[in-house]
Amino acid sequence: MPNFSGKWTLTEQAQGAAAGTWPLRFDYQLYAWGDNNYGQLGVNNRTDRNSPVQVGLLSWSQISAGKNHNAAILSDGTLWTWGDGNQGRLGHNSEIFRSSPTQVGALTTWSQASASQSDFTAAIKTDGTLWTWGEGLTGRLGQNSIVDRSSPVQVGSLTDWFQVSTGNQHAAAVKTDGTLWTWGSGGSGRTGHNDTINRSSPVQVGALTNWAQVSTGTEQTAAIKTDGTLWTWGNGYRGRLGQNNQTSFSSPVQVGALTNWSQVSVFSHSVALKTDGTLWTWGYGLNGRLGDNAVVNRSSPVQVGALTDWSQINAGGNFTGAVKTDGTIWTWGDNGEGQLGQSLSTTIDRSSPVQVGSLTNWSQVSMG
């Protein structure tokens, strides 16, 4: 089964923020480090970096790091992409690699973007419309076809999309009415429709209207409901579903009985936050990516340390990053390409969280 290795990181460093309804508009500087083979660090070259380097001088609002490309939105609502351009995943009507951020079209109405773990991208506009581009294999673009697209194409005509997540070969999204929709590869039951059939357009998962957030991984999906419960489905290999086994499930299954989950992010492993600020991980433990000071797999959530001040998380291919409420940023796992940002002269893995630098104004981290 695929096991993509994430080798780079994007983070936002706060300059200031404006309050309002979702999606919020922020004013951030953007930093990146790690593997730069495809120009995915956005610093106009292909040199690897083992410590944070600023990407441009503009004010960013939201970022998403994919396998070898990424997508980001400026505070003015414009959409920018860079890195590997194969299959048109950058949305520039070509397959050209970009080593610095390049604007996608001229619109100023983008609100959220998701760069996949493979070769496609999705984004939502402020009007609630959903757009995708890149490789169309398995129907992952949701365009009712398997055709590649090298520029953004709207998914259907609805205007009530709220949040989208792109995995390896499938995608999932939540609407403003709290319904959950998935499409793309159905292998291992990752789309949650109680089968393994590929879907080339969004199909609702069940009939519930209380989904709040969804995250798609290599062959699995995780989501949180408005009642704080956590649900997973797909391939259970190495315990990645957190069900205390390695069983695969083709429809959502609750993880434990707790009702205080607030955020989840999945790749080949999973990381989640509770409302009390505690950090929990499970799944594939190689390279110490679970952060529990070990390299063993975990089939149910295990708390990372005892701290209660974690605020934002992201699971990469074989490493993890998180931000605390005090604005510090922490990384752990594989460091083969300097992706932990620890300025290490050697590629030392970390099996527990280590702070990146000493700054206290970090806001968001995204791992590729």
C-alpha cells in the first residue's frame, strides 16, 4: 500500500489577525523548511532547508502543504500554488514546476485550500462553491469523470461547502448544513459508503447533519461531530483508525466514547486535540512520528506528554507538527530532509516534540 513520505513543512507566523466569521482573514508571514526537490519551499530555488526560511514578503491567510506542492491564500483572497506541477495540480493550465508562489487566476474570493497527499488540489470560495484540479484518476476531482484538470473547475453548482480535505486518492468535505460528503477512491472503505466503490462526484455519508471537521489520509478518513465525538473509517492497518485493532471499516465508527475531541489530522498516522488542550496520536509509529518517545505502532489514541496547551496540529507523511497556545511551534518524527526545522547538521529523528527555535508568534503548521 502507498506510504508517502512527507519531507517539508509550511508554517504561518502571526503579524496580526482580524476577527470575524469563518473563514477568518489573517495577516501572516509564511515560512518553510525541509526537502525542496520540486521547489515546494517556494523560495525560488531547489535547495533543502533545515530551519525556517521566509517565503516572500506578503501577508498570508491560510496554507496547505501537499506531498510535493502546496496551496495558500493571501489575506486579499487570492490563491497561490507552487512546487510539482505534474497532472496540472498547481492550477496554472500547465504542468510546469514553480519554485515560488504563483497566483492561480485573478480572483480574490478564495477562502480555503487543500493540497493533496498526491497530485490534486481543492479549494472553496467565499461564495461557498467548491473547485478542484489536478489528476482525475479514481474520480478524486469530483467532476463526474476521471479526466485531469490543469485549472480550477467547479464541483457541481452548490454554494454551501464549508471545509474540504484532500487525501491520497480521495477527498471529503463538510457543508454548512453539517452534512459530510466524500468522493474518489473507495479502496479499503475510505469514503465511508459501506463499500469499496470509487465515486467520481460527491456522495453524502449517511444522513447525519452534525459533522464539524474532516481529515483524509492515505487510505483512511477521520471526522469530528459537533457533539465532540471522533469517528474513523478506511484501512485499519497499523492501527491507524484508533479502534484498538487493525480492522478496516467502510463506514464511520466511533473512536472510544469521549465527547471532547476538537481537531483531527490524519496521514499514515493520526493526531488529534481535545477541548482540554491535550494532544493524542495513534497509528504508524516509525521514526517517532507519534511523539510518545517510542517508535511502536499504536492502535488507540495515546496522549503525548501531559501538557494542556496545544492549539493546532498537522500530520505529515512521517512526521508531525503542532502549535501551542503560547505561539511556540513543535515538531517530531523523521528528519531525513531537515523537515523538523531543528537546524540539525545531521538527520536526527525525534520521537517526542521538540521546539523549533524560540519564537512565540507561530499560528499554523502544515506538513507535506
